Amino acid sequence: LPEFIPGADQPGDWSARQTLVYTGYSYEPGGIENHLRNSIKLIEELWNISRDQDWFMQLHEIAIKRELEELRKTLTRYTTSE
């Protein structure tokens, strides 16, 4: 993903970011679409609780908007291919 938004890392979410995951017995699809949706939701929530803080600056706003745009663009690649 193009940017890192502080507070938005999701440890333990590794398999959801993979296109194919080996379960030990067989391969199954990863959960990229769900991961992208969760990332968008989390960043929007962080934005909502941070935007009125004294430390929040325009550079944060720009980074968040850019990241959300890229995440949504990436998500459309997974949702329109069905």
C-alpha cells in the first residue's frame, strides 16, 4: 500500500493481504478485499478522532486523503472483477 497512516497497522493481518494462502493442506484465497475495507474503515475512524486535535496538520489531511483514494482505487480492482 502506498502510505503508512500512524495507528493503522494491523498486526496479525498478514494472510488477509495475500492473494493465495496455504492452509497446510490446500490453498485458499486470501482476504484482500476484506483487508482493504477494514483499512479504509480504520483510517476513516482515525481521521474522525484526530482531525480536531491541536497536532493535526494539513500534511496529515493530505496523507489520509491520498491513502483513502488509493485504497478505494485498489478495492475497485477486487470488487469489479467478479
